[in-house]
Amino acid sequence: MQFEEPPRRRALKRRGRGTYDVDKPPVFTIVHRQTKYTIFLVLKNLRKVVGGIVDRFVENEAIIYTDEYVIYNNLINHEKVVNHHTVNHGGGEFARGEVHVNNNENRHSLLRRFLRIFRGVSKDNLQGYILLEQFRINYKTDSYDMILQTIIE
């Protein structure tokens, strides 16, 4: 007699922010304002690594723009951060002059559109798919042949 496993409950049906453990890993998006260079990172624990991300990817004397998610609260105390500005999406604010995260939201929407064609990606393979889209965005190409040729070279 074979026992069937119950169908897996997809994390996308759950409300709120997801976690890596419940199959809805957070994807952190960084966009450099001057170069428009984009970095996507799949994280297992977003709250613990924000400071490490700043250490690794942010230049000295940076001005950081984020939304008001609480994990960003301590960024102003980071040695590389000169200033930290936020927008309050919950209060209907999406831009206040130079203070916005529209570049990040745009890149994230491109990533979601790209991932949609795969109709579900394993969280273990997600970073690979994300790196492919990151490369496509940063090198402004729609040619996956060019991407493959660049990788081979």
C-alpha cells in the first residue's frame, strides 16, 4: 500500500512576507543610482544580513534610500552610510524628490515577469535564475545567446 504525501501548500497563497523556510524566500534588490547597476540576492534570513549586504555592496559615504521596513532601521548607524532616507508606502508616499525606491521596484517587477515564464522555481535554484536576469538587465540585452557567449568567454 502506497501512501501519498498531501499536496504542498504553496507559500504564495499565504499573506505577508515570506521566508526561505516556507518556500517564499526574500529577494533583496540593490540598484546603484548613478550606474543603474542592479544586484539581486536570495536570502535565507533577511533581518540578519542587511548590515553584511551594506559591507559588501555599498561604497563608502553612501546615501541609502529604502522603504520603512523595520530591518533597515539600523542602517544609519553603519560606518559606510552617511544618510538613510525612507519613503512610507503604507502612508501613500512613493516619492519625495530624490527619496524613492522606484528603481528597485522597477527591477523587481522585471524579475517577477522573467520568473513567471517558469511557472515556479525551486528555492534552491532561484539564485541561478536571478543571476541570469541580473546579467540581462545590467548588460541591457534580450539575447540569451549573447549572455551564453559572454559566460563561455
